[in-house]
Amino acid sequence: MDVRELLEKYRNSTFISEQLSGFNLTKTIINQELSGIYNTKTLRDMKSVLLMYAVYEQGAEYDSDASSGDWVPADWHCKQIRSLINREARFMFASSPDIRIKDNQKEVAGAQKRRIQPNEDLIVKVLDQNRFNSKLVRAAKDCLIGKRLAIVVNFNETSGVDIIFVPSLEFIYETDAQDVDRITKFIQFYTFVDSEDKKNQRIYKKKWFIADDGLCHVTEEIYDGSGNLIETVIEDLTTRFSYIPAIVIINDGLVNDPYGVSDVEALIEDETWYSKLSSKDIDSLRKGTDQITWARDIDPRSTKGLSRAPGAFWDLQTDPAAGDGKTGEVGTLDNPMSYSDALAKTLQRLKTSMHAAVDVPDTSNEALQGLITSGKTFQAVYWGLMVRCDEKMLDWVPALRFMTETIIEGCRLYPEIYRLYGTEQLVEDYRVIVENNYPILQDENEEKSNDMAEVTAKVRSRKSYMRKWHNLTEEEVDTELKQIQLEQAMLEQENYFSEGNTEEGEE
């Protein structure tokens, strides 16, 4: 795939021209921070990412037929890639994952809940403040399209804890030579003032790096379009972190791949042919609808200005030059569209190939016709996509866990910021559990019966069952169980006295 050739096809679009403008500005920053072969690879990869976004926004480009004087061929883009990426991201995070804090100390349930409560309250408040769940689907789209995504946790005495999703076109990073999972430098940058004059352009740059003292340092600077430093916002701030509060999520890729793979790349060729064949079909239909009218041995003077409106009357004369015994004729050229069946099968094969490439099932009415729409059937239909999302969650879960631990660690290191959320002491001995959820139809009654059978067989607790199916808190479950126990004791007591009174009456 020649990225430069493909990008040329998108230069006329407003989206890609704006993205290229921003990329040309930030390229100077990249050249300052990265050197050697890694610089070249990063710049080439970012151009590839630009192409992936252009395909997602505009649809795959193709070579259309040239226009003639009286005919402009259709130029239609089906945008199947956009639909598939959106559906994949929606399936991953439309039902947001559960992020729970567990205390490592084994205590009675009530005491454990009270001990870990400050940590849980902090995470709930921070995630709600940042509207975290609503941003997850959009962040997943950026990761699927742009190959990678960064999650950065910022701490500010005024705004508190800020969670930022950074798309791949707005950051670069370096890792430890011996530990690729440890980020040693992270640079976020974006253009906030664009102008034709480079002197008036402004680029914001924030850099985190591990210094010789073993702590994370931060600098913030503003540059112009030529890479000249305009303003130093933060010269060199030493944080209390021993690591950079940022993590990069790589989409697919191989071991030690710092870039990742875009889901768009596997779909481009199929969508190109799908759009090209569909456009040709549209052209054929247009030609068949607006039929070509032919005339033979008709006086040319009588055909000028003929109306094509329904019910129009033509008064035509035979051309005198046609010779004796000849009468003028008029007719139309019909398009039988005999290719339709073959085209429909080809388009269906291309569509199936695209769905299979990302394991997104085709759930249109035609595809599901004849299937029993039960929960088990839908689980079978979505099984491939569930496995694919589970694979991607192997990268997302550690990232969300790191984010949660960083929030708690940051509030412990910066108590003045933690006071914006709470005053109780945070627990240090804990673990973070992240569980993904899928928005798929379930056979609820059958699942309830299975869970109740587990309770009866004593392989599942009543507390677990009530938490799952009644959405009760730990305290509410304890209260409910006590009430059930009390009522059961009262019933047994009533039965005892009732049986005793019957026996006395018989005697």
C-alpha cells in the first residue's frame, strides 16, 4: 500500500486537508524529540494513520470512469468501514466495564466494605466527573482506527483529577530498552491556533519524562509553526510519581510493536471494490431509466426540441433524403440488466468478507431470516465478535487497571487534591478488578434458574445471587438475609406451636 499515493486522492476533502495541516505543524515537534530510524518510522506511521482516518471519514477511494461532455459517472462511497468500526466499538463499551476495588485483607463483609469505601467513592467520583463511560466508545473508535491510544491521568489543585484519552496523532512516546511496558518519555502535542503564516501558528506541547532522580518530571511549552519556542508554561516540574501517569493501548500488532495495526487497513480493498461496483450499478440503472432514444430516416428539423415529458406528442416527418419507399422510425435502447444476479452475489461476497475480517456479524433482516431469535442463538451469532473483543480487552483491562491505581496513588501523593473528593484515609493494600460487559440479548429466566440451582447445590452464595439479580448493595443484601432468617424462624415457631396444640386436642 503506497500511503503517499492514496493520500493524494483525499487531498480535496476538507477533513484530510485539516489533518495534514495539523500533522505538518506537529512534525517539527516530532523531529525535535525523536531521532534516527525511530523518527522516520514514526513519521511514516503517522501518515498511515492519517490515511486510516480519511478512509473512515470519507470512504475508500477508487478510480472512477472519466466524465464526458453529457455524462458524469456516479461517485458513491458505501462507508461500510465506518459502520463496522462503529459497531465493533459500540459492542465493546456500550455496556461500560465494571471497575471494582477489592480489599486484600480478609475481614467480615461489613468491615471490609467500610474499610475500602474511601477508595471506591474516590473512583466513582473521578469517573463521573470526567464522564468516563460516555467517552469510552469514542476512545475505542480512535484506537481501532489509529492503531493505538493513550490514557493520561493529570492532577490539578483546581480541577482535581483529569482523565484524558489521547489519539495516536497527538502523542509520541519512548519505552525502556529492557522493559517495553515502562514508558520513559511521553509527549502530548496538538495545534490550537492554525494559520497560513507559520509565525502565527501555535502548538501546545507537554512532556513527561523520567529524570536521573528517578522521578517523573513535566514541562509545558508553546511553539510556532517553525518549531520556535514562544512560551514556557512549566519549565521543569518535579512530580511525586516514580513513573509516568500515562499508558498506551496497542491495537493488535506483534510482540514489541510500538505502533499497532488499524482495523481499517484490512477492509480498504473490499470497500474499494464494493463502492466501485455499486457506483457502476447506479450508472447502469441511470442509463436504463433515462433511455437512449434513436431515430432513423427522420427529418432532423422535426426532432429539435422534442419533449421527454410523460404523454408528450411528437409530430415527426420522414427525411426526404432517405429515398422513396422508406419511412422514418423511432425507438429506444433498453438495458436488460442481465448482470444483476451476478453483481448481487459479488457484492454479498465482498460484504461477507468485510464482516469476517473484523468478526462483526451481519445482523440485517435478510441475514437473520429463518433464525430463532433466542438469547442462545444471538450468543452464537456474536461469538466470534465476543472472542475478538476479549482479545482486545487483554490490552484494555491492564490499562484501565493502571488508570485506576494511578488515580488512587496520585490522591495519596497529593492529599490537597484528594480533599476535593474525600477526607477518609485511602487503603493501600487493595486490588483492582475490571470486568467487561457485552450488550447482548440474554435468556434471563434460564440464567436465573441456573444461578438458583447453583445456590441450591451450595456452589453459589445467596448473597452473590441477590447482588446480581436484585442490584442490592452489600448492606442491603445483609439486611435482606437477616429479614429472611427472621421470617423463617417465625414461621418455624408458628408451625411448632400449631402442631403442639393439635396433639393436645387429640388427647
